[in-house]
Amino acid sequence: MQRRMVRLWQWLFAVVAGLLVCDAAERRQPNILLVVTDDQGYPDLGCIGSKPVRTPTLDRLAAEGVRGTSFYVTWPACTPSRGSILTGRYPQRNGLYDMIRNDMVNYGHRYTPEEYAVSPEMTLGLDVREQTLGDVLRRAGYRTGMVGKWDMGQARRFLPLQRGFDFFYGHGNNGIDYYTHERYGIPSMFRGNERTEADKGTYATDLFKREALRFIAESKDRPWFLYLAFNAPHSASSFGSDPTDRKTREGVQAPEQYVAPYRGKVKDERLAKYYGAVTCMDEALGEILARLKQSGQGENTFLLFFSDNGGSGNGGNAPLKAGKSSLWEGGLRVPFIAWWPGHVPAGKVSDEFLTSLEVLPTLAAAAGAKLPEGVKLDGFDMLPVLRGEKQSPRTEMFWQRRSDKAAHVGQWKWIESAKGGGLFDLSTDIGETRDLSAEKPDVLARLKARFDAWRKEMDAAEPRGPFRDY
Ligand SMILES: [Ca+2]
């Protein structure tokens, strides 16, 4: 009798243990690689086929994952767009709704250390009350790393190690020279909380690849989250031969071996360098993925790729209108890829309306992480949409950049800006060429009313620094 009871208990134990193992395997936290590039335009992927740019790694990820054609960022330039990626909130809600940078460099001014210490680049940053993706995923047991362009403030309280990240190598500010890592004469590369000039002279993309590989190698025993923000293919932030003349600046920098194949095939040297910077970045990502595969960590890695804003005009953003800094589609709609073999379908092109506001809730859901309590988020978990299980719940999105305003509601887009505006039907006119304001006054009024309601909601939100007067 006793022996039979022991056997029964052994059997029950085996069943329960088996169930637990299955459950753990099913819910095994994926590694998360969030790749953000800088000013890479909507058509600037080789697989789109409209440009001579070569991006074999991104093309493969698109072939093995989902490529989004209607993915938007929250602002048409770096800082506010990145603040939304990290917080899951509109810039007007998290407070970082304009750039943080030292504008006097535009007039050739070189900041002294004393001036720099009290300049916007040092004194402004993402409000410390905001919770970041790093905070959310670290609480879920992840080792969190930030490599590349941070752009959320450089005073110590604003740097990644104080904002939810265990590892940081990159530049704190908006942009650098790819080789000196200076921003208009100011050394800007950090390791952890300290500025470093140890790697001066090495191309930034190579350094970010090296540090991404270092972080991944050091994170073998835990699930990890790496926010890998290449500064490529942003223009170099360095003075030209005449510091007061912006036209003498170099533009995008890239190693000769990547520029040479484009030379003679594209209209000028600037474009050859831009494409070279994209291809070099693509190759770096390829090496990181190859290393993941070799180490066995690649099997359960969830990768999201997109650009922080539209292309800055290198080679154009056709079929989209305009580019970076504008609220036309060329400034806001960006290339997007989601890749997670076995969890996200392969080779799918999705036209679903999605945005960078979805990134935080999506990665939190993938990680089984709790969303921050008491924080109003502006997006949702987009995994069911990426899997094709349901349509995007997003029906509208709003933008404001200084006096420029825009709303995208259903198929409609309204834009009002110093350089023009109108009402456009994106379902038939992705290039925003036919202003339908006069023909559709009711639609125009509805979009303006939706914008006003959004603006009111933002104004009523709990105030955040650094720009708001409260
Ligand atoms: Ca950018």
C-alpha cells in the first residue's frame, strides 16, 4: 500500500514537473534587440528596390519577418522621436517635445568647457520621472544595454546607467563626427558615466558593433535587452573647412571600402557616402546576428528595426513627400522590420497602421514584463497585429513640431505648416499631392477637431520637463 502511494506521488510529481517545464519553455523570455538607425529614409532598404543601396542583412530580416509599410515615429527628428521609443508616450506627454542641442554651432561657435557645462546639451534631458524601456525590462529580470546614440541628456542623472540600463557605450548627445567622436569639438563618447577618448579615430559603427558584441557576450546567463542605436546614416556633426559655412561640412562619413562600390553609380560623392554608411551599418548588424547564431542565443531573439525619423534628403524619400523635420509623410513614415523566428511570420509585408508608441508595450508583452504602474501609455502590444491575428487597433496619430501640426485619422491626413499643408487621402495618395480640403470640408473639420482634442489631452497631462512652464 505504502509503496503504491509512493509511486502515485512520484507519478504526480513527474506530471506537475513536466507541466512546469513546458510552461517555462513556452514563456521563456526572448532576448530583445532594438535597432534604431538615424535619418534612414523610408525607401532606403535594398529590398524595396527603388534605390541602389545595398542592405543584405535587413533584406534577409524582412524576408524572415514582417516588413511594415505604415510605421510612424512621433516627431520628424531625433530627440523627441527617441524619447517616445523609450517611454511609449507622445513627446508632448513625456515632456521632451523638441531637440536638446547647442544651436550656436550652426554659426561656427566653439563652446568652451565652461559654456558647454551650462548649455542645453548638458542641462536638458528626459524628465527623470519618466520610466524607460530599460526600467521596464530590467524589472522583468533582463540585463539591459544601450549602445550608440543616447540623445536623452548628458548630465549624469540623464545618462543610461541612471535610466534603467546596466551597460552604456555611446554618445550622449545628438550627433558626432564618426571618427573623432566629437560634437563640434566636444569629446562626446561615453563608457558608462564617463567620457572616453580611448577609441578616437575608429569609425563609430565599428565601435558600436564591438560594444554590442561585448554586451551580448557578457549577458549569456540572463535574458538581455540591447537598445542598439546606430548614429549612421546621420550627417557628421563637425565643422567644415569654414566653421561659419554649413555648406562646407562633410555630410555623412563612411569608410572608403563601403563608399567605393557606389562611386560613379550614384549622382555624387555625398550620396555614395550615405549609402556607404548604410551598407556598413547593415554589415555590422549582420555580424552581430551571425555571432548570436553561433552562440545559440539567436534562436529566441526578438528584433525590431526602424529609423528614428525620415530621410534627410539623401537620394530622396519618393514616393513620400519631403523628409526629416517636416510633418509630411517623408518626415514621419519610416522603414520598419520585426523579426522573431517562430513567433512573427516570415516574409510578410504589413500595411497596418503602427507607430513607435507601440514599441514599449510590445517588448514588455514579449518579455512578460509588467507595464509601469500609473503611467499613461499611448500605444499597445502590436504582436497580434504582426502575427496577422488582428487588425491594428490604431486609428489615429497626432504630431506637433513647433507651429507645425498634423493628424492621421483613418485614411486621412491633415497637415498645417509654414511650408504648406492640406488634407490628403493616404489610401490613394501616399505622396500627399492632392489637397482635398475644399472638396471634403467635413473631413477636414473632423481631423482638426481630433487634433484639438489630442492637444487638450496633452496639455492636461501631468507636466514634465524640460521645456514646459509649470
Ligand atoms: Ca534622426
